[in-house]
Amino acid sequence: MKLALVGNPNTGKTTLYNWLSASSEHTGNWHGVTVDFKEKQFKIKDENFELVDLPGVYSLSPLSFEEKITRDYLMANKDVAIVNIVNANNLYRNFYLLTEILMLNRPTILVINKTCSEEKLLYKVNKNALQKELGIKVFEVNAENPRDVNDLKNELYKLAKSSTFKNQKNEIFNQKFNKNNEKIENLLKKIEILINFNIKEQNLDKNFVLNKCLENDQFVISKLNLSNFQKDELVKICGQISAEEIAKNKYDFIGRVLQNSGTKKLNKTYGKSKIDKVVLNKYLSIPIFVIVMLVVFYLTFFSVGKFLSELLLNITVNGLGEFVLGLVKSVTSNQIIYDFFAVAIVQGLGSVFSFLPQVVILFVCLGVLEHSGYLSRLAFMLDDVFARVGLSGKGVYTLLMGFGCSAVACLSARTMEDKNSQIKTAMLAPYMSCSAKLPLYVVLGSAFFGASNVFVILAMYLLGVVVALLLSVFYEKTFLKSGKQTFILEFPPYKVVKLKTIKNIAILNAKQFLVRVGSLLISVNVIVWVLSNFSFAFKYVAIYGGESIMQTIGKFIAPIFAPLGFGSWGASTALVAGLVAKEIIVSSIAMINGVSQNGGYNHLKISSSLTNATNPICFTPASAIAYMVFCLLYSPCFATMAMLKKEIGKKWLLVSILVQFAVAYVISLIVYSLVNVVINKGILVAIFYLFLFGITLFAFIYIIKHFTNKKCMGCKRCKK
Amino acid sequence: MNEFFCCNKFYGQWQTQCLKKCESNEPKFTFDMLKPNEHAVVWGFTGGAPDKIKRRLLELGFVKDTWVILENVSQMGDVMLFNLNGYLLSIRRDVAKLIWGARK
């Protein structure tokens, strides 16, 4: 049996999906976590089930892309049984979707998800009465409780065996609903006469289509293949009733159903909490936000993350590295093979692998934010700022997830209501400093700035956000106008994040990280090693030996980066290799600069090798910062590019890549010259230069505006 | 004719006709004029409401006779947090401007 999980956003669809099909899909306590449909097969006893998880919707008339997925899936798949999940705390609103789903005439069951304990529930439901009233099976479960889910599994098994369920047509509901309002009933009859033939021809669900035609839903109407005459008649019929009346009718019906089934509602508000008085306080909200972000930053880079990273480095990487090298030495005395293991495997992989704890902690912190319910408050707070730069407050989700992984973040931009803001938000996600760039900051930062690398790393993160917001203004003013978008967002309640959830996030991300290191990174490292150690004639030259393939290529590219201060062949080829995945920048540096003979791996060794001018890759403090800035901003990794292409199309992908490269180049040039001035001439001169630069920029923009904006807007300043 | 229509600026053509009548009444208002912790009842949408947004707001429960409380307003006042049928929903002020009703 095929089951589709449908429901309002944040009602626990994916949680139930994970329990039922034993998966580990991404969940969270905010609206729009799931933006794609997911399918999995599982077995209950001897019955095969196919479970589909769909993005949350408010109704079957979608606004955003991810809502379209749900509607299209339900309209296209006629053999699917629908599991409608509703939140026990918000039945009234959730039942609006139920009325639309029941019109589809598919076998349907209602699952009331009780997300909190019995006493705190806002709605007290009489299950049997509700079953009678709606004519469908009703189950009450707590999707986070395995015992409840097991009970549900047994019930699903019974349903799959019964033929009455498979042929269920929701007649009781449809009769009741159509008799609800005489005016609507009459109009529906008129429409039925008008388009009955088309519905049969296109093989659509009659009741659903009739009601959607009454609502003047253009998508459904376009599916019907109506003649011009029919269209005109339909417009006339629809003109007799307003959208307000139709919605009112539905809510009246829902109210009656709830009343007749003896449902009681407490006089409380779902999601309202005393915490909000502090978190959304006029004066405290911003400081709290800053503190939360700093705590995340501190946990990742310093205290716990750093400690664990060093522990891992000392115990595993060094120990394991030496063990591997010892093994290699005992097996073969070939210098090339030994070099390969020492450089490509131990050093290249070790340089990234030791960051496992830090990356996992970063993801756990983001996960805690997601599950606590704070994210929606953040979107509410920051929408003020985001609206002014042409984004929606929901962009907060995308940008925050961008700190974890850009590819995932691009996907989450689907929740935007219009196409332009989706493109814009997806294009801004890669500017957030993703977790793959984290090793580079630590290695370069500790090499050149010692104890003050805290501020340098923090500045990188801030720079990413600032550049993204500025670019958003640029896009809004030029070619991606989205105007005033709607920002409609529900507030989920605060939740205590369970240890189990944290554990799951940690394990999931650790796994992903290890898979990445184990597959992608190893293969690229091997390629980079071969390219940097062999000449075009395929002779082993070692890194210092002479003209390796990479060195030749690097010398071609290097002049581009010379103005930025890192015009060495090693640094520029590392950037090219970094396009595959950003971790590779560090591993390439480790491999190109590596002192292979001693075996083992140490951050300090890499760091100190960077300051040594005789090495292929060396930096000055100024060029190190410029390099970090460039890596932060330049074109995203291939995974993100593929995702962007899928989400926003080839044209915008190209724009995004080029703009990112240009922005990275310009900003690192500015940073490089500025830091050089600070070091050589003192900070006052630098401020003076910055001031001059600002004035020129301002004048430039003013001149452009003055000459392009020739239309007289009719202000009172001049008397034209 | 509905009294509200006379006063609403979206129905400017009638405004002059009914101005006298309206002046005597308490001013009718759109929801962006609500202040925190004030109660209001939804009556409908102003003429300028785009179809898509109107439909979404109706789905979310802004139907006629719904009781609404303004719970909170964001820092710069651009986003409003409504308590609607027992749950919290935030919308921008320019969207709230599309909804009209009566203040308690």
C-alpha cells in the first residue's frame, strides 16, 4: 500500500516518517524543514508499504515551490492512501487542509499528533465521535513516542488488509460538506453541468476540481482543457461568490464538526511562552541574539571543539599516521609509495580529519537552534532588517543553514513565496562561511595571528553575512526585484531539545563528514598528489624537484592572484582544487607544503611552514587574511553548484559563480591593501584611505543615480 | 452600503459622500493600526489585497468574525505577531493593512 504523509507545516510528518520507515531525515521545530518529497519502502509483518513524506502545506492552492510538490503529487497519484497528520494543539486551522484532502476522494486516515502531554493539550478530542462525524478513521499518537508509533503500525496493517478502506470514497464527508451552504451547493451544481465532461475526460477528482474551480484556482482550471465559452461561463459563476465566503463556509463546517464531535478547546494560545517576553523584548532581543551566536562560535572554535580536535589529532591522527607509515616502510622500500602515503594520506587527510569534532559541534549547535523553536523568533526579529535589503525573514533559515552546508541551504530557499526571492536567497547562501571552510581559518589563523586569531575568524564569519546582505541590496536594485514579499510565519512553541535528538544529529553529521573524507577527499588528494609530484613526462619529480604538472598549471594561474598577495603556484592551485570541496584547500596546502619525511601530522608544522618563505606556499599576515577572505567568498564547491543548477537554473548559476568570483577578488584586494597599509603606515592612515575610498564610492553611486534616473518623480524641490 | 467602505481610503470615491456620516462614528480601521495587546475582529479584506495573499490569509484563519489579538510587534515595527484562533502568526505590517475590522 502506498501512503502519503500530508499535513500542515511542523506537525511532525517527518518525525513520523522517520519512525515508521526507520530513516533519519532532517527534522526541526520550524516551518518548512522538508522541502522535497521522500520515498521509502518498509514492511509491517507480511505487508509491503511505500511511504511518501511531503512538504507541509496549508491548503492545496500553493504559493511557494515546495507546496507545489505536495499538490502535484497528490493530484498525479491516484492510487495513494493519504495519512493526514494534524497538530492536536491547532485542530481548527489544521482541519482546513483536511477538508481539501477529503475532497480528493482517496482513502484517508486522520492522525492527531499530540506533541505534548495530555494535560497541556489545547484540544480535547472525542475520537469515536470525530470518526463518526468525518466518516474516516482517526488515530491519536505521539509521533515522538515509539510505542504509539508501533500501535499505529498495527492499525495500518489492519487497514491495508481491509478492502473497505481501499475503496473508501469519503461519502459521508462530501454529502455533509456540500449540504453545508445552499448558495455554494447551487453554484457547484452549475459548475458540474458546465465542466462534467472535461473532468471525466481528464480523469480528475470531481469533488476536488469542482471546489477548486469555484475558488478560481488557475492551475486546476488550466488542467481541464476548457473551451473559451466554458471559461467565460466559469468566470461568471465564480463572480457570484467571493473567496471570503468560501473560506468562511469551510471554517463554519469545521467549527460544526468540532462541536458535534464534542471537542473542547482550552482558552490558551499554542506557542505562546513567557520566554518570548525576554527573547522578543525591545531592548534584549538583539543582545540575546548576539550572545547566542557568540556561544555557538565559542563552543565550535574554542572550548570544547578545540580541545576535542587536539585530542583527536594527538591520539588518532598522529598515532595512526605513524602506524600506517611504519607499515608501509616494512612492506616496501620504494620512496615514491612512502611519499604517497606520508603526504597524500596522512598529511592530506589528517589535516581535515582532525576537524571532525569541531564540524560536528557546529552542526549540533545549529541543530539545537533548529529544534528549540528559537529560529522562528529570529526570523520574526530579523525580518525588519531583511525586508530592507529585499529578503524575506524566512531567509534566516537559509543563511543559518549556510553556516553548516551551502548545498543544503540552497535547497531550503524553496520556502520563499516568489521565484525571484528564491533565486536571490539561494544565491546568497554560499556567502555564509560553511563548515568546510572552518579548517582553513584555524590553520591560517593560528599561523599568523596567534592568540588574536579569535577576532580574525569571527571577522570572517561577519564579513560573509555583511557581504551577503549588501549583495542582496544590489540584486534587489538591479535585476532580481522581488518587491515587497509576503512574510507569513507561524510561531512554533519552544521545546527542550532532547539528548537523543542531539545524539542523532551528531552521529548523522559525523557519518556524513567521514564519508566525505573517506571518498571525495581521498580521491581528490590522490589526484592532487599525482599532479604535484609528476611532470608532464610522468617522471617523479617530488614537490621541490622541479616542473610538476601542477606547478606548470599553477604558474599560469598564479599571476591572476598576484595583486592579492598570494601569487604562488601552490596557493592558486589549492584554490582551484578547492572548487571540488572546500576542505581540499587545507589538505592541498598540507600536501604541497608538507614535510613528509618525519611522518605524522601536526597543525603547528603546517602553520609554521606557511611562514617560511622558501616553501611553495607562504604568506605574510596581510596575504593570509586576503587568502582567507578569498576562500570565504569565491565560487562555491561542485556540490553546491549542482544544487544551485537544480534549484535556480543554468543562467543564474553562472551569474552566481561569476559574481562570487568578482566579489571575492575585489574584497580580498581591498582587504590586502588595507592590512598592508595598517602594518606599514599605521592605523590612522588606513582609516584615512578607507574614508577616501568611501567618498569616491558614494560619489560614484550618486553620479550613476543622477544620470540614469532621468524621470521626474514630481517632487517639490525643482519647479519643472 | 456598508459603513466601513465609506471611511476606507481604498474606497475613496465614496469617501466624500459619506464623510459626514463617518465623522460621527468611531474611526474604522485596518489591522496595521492595532497596538500591542489590543483585540480586534476581522471583517474582511480591503480592495487592494492581491488574490494570492488574500487566499493564504483566509486559509490561515483570517475569516470574517475571527477574534484576533496583537501579541507583539518587532523591533522596528514592521512585523506584527497575531494571536489567531489560539495560535501565533506573524505577518508584515503591509499585509496587515489589507485586513480590516473593528477594534474592541
